[in-house]
Amino acid sequence: MKLTREAAYLYVHSKELVALTKKLRKLSGKADKHAKKHQKTRKEKHRHKHIKVSAEIKHLIEKHDTIIKRLRHHYSRFTHALRKEVKIN
């Protein structure tokens, strides 16, 4: 039971990580676009948009790090449960 639960945790957290990575890629493209527009025009609107998107990226990176920590934790528990189950059988 413990092995399947840990496998489920790994699956769910990996899906979250994939979705978060897609968001990060999309936002980094937007941040680059706003930075380039700000360099061309020097309008404050583009600078504020760039700062806003950069703040979102920082927030998502923090989430990314916590998900990575969870994945490492559950991976170690999964390997432990797998070794334990193989020993019994």
C-alpha cells in the first residue's frame, strides 16, 4: 500500500512540475518581450509590465523549488518502500 501511495505522490507532483514549467516558459517569453519593448521605446508601461511578469516568475520559481523538494522526499520514500517490498517477496 505504501509503495502505490508514494508512486501516486510522485505522479501528481511531477504533473504539477510540468504545468509549472510550461507557465515559467510562457512568462519568461513575455518578460523578454516587455524588456525589449522597454529598451526600444523607453515607455514606463513596458517597464512596469516587465517588473510585474518578473515578480510572477520569482513566485513560480519558489513554487518550483518546493515541488522539487517534495519530489525528492517522495522519491526517497518510494525507493525505500520498493526495497522493503522486494525483500519481503
